Amino acid sequence: MVCSNQIRQNAGGGQFEAKYKSPGGESVGFYSSLRLRTYQPEKIWKELTVAGKKTKRVIGVRTQIEVFKSTIWKPYRTAPLTILFDYGIDDVRQNLQFIKDYTKATIYSIPRETDLDKSMDKSIEIVETEGYEELLRENVIDLWEEIEGKFDSKRKTKQR
């Protein structure tokens, strides 16, 4: 596994070439089986009133991850990612948002199980208090597989 935290502008890149390149030469891109790219993170701010004075801090970042090369599955997929500085990757938040985005739900919920709340923070609190993390994860996987199944080619296997 190779991780790079930098990209360089492709000075010789024309209209039909990539605007940015990763360092390390062409072999990194050529021999890799999977390449992921993150986009410019968006800061997550939280504002509280402490001792009668409003205080605002950055508590995390929200970004998108794109699969831009894959020889192991389908490329060009994206996934949102939220990282809270004192917690890590917030999978509960993203799972709740995924279900709300891809169903007709008007509030955060666990399909076929329970409705949670209109507020993301309150919904996260309910999930963690009631121990619904695994149930939520399984529901997201089921919904994701259902969506992906709709896009699968229904053709017979090609003879080679």
C-alpha cells in the first residue's frame, strides 16, 4: 500500500490530460489496483455559548472520496466522509445521512425498525444510546446492495 498526501500540477498537461499528477512517476498509477482521491475538505464548525460568550470552533472536516482507478470493482464511485477531530471517522452520521438521502424518509430513521429524529445530533445520540450501530450498518449495506443491484447488467456472461 502506498499513500501520498500530495499532488503536483501537471505543467505539461493539455486540454485532454489530467490537471494534477501524483509524485512517484508513472509506475504508481500503472501498477496500483485501486486509487482513491479525496477532495478539498469542508470545515465543520460548532458554536457554543460559554460563560455568556459565543465561542466557535472547527470540530472536524467533511470530504468526498472518489475511486478514480479500480481493477478490483467498478470505478468512479464516490463516498462522503466525515471526520471529527476528537472521535475519528463518523460512520453513524454518514450511515444516517445515506438512508435519508436514498429513501423517501423525511426524518432520520432505521428502515423497517424505528424512526429517530429530525435532528442529526439527536438521532446519533439515540443510535448510540440504544446500541443500534450494527443494525444501522446492516440496513445501509442492504440499501446499498439494492441500489447497486438495479444498475447491474442483466446480460449473460460473455464467452471468452
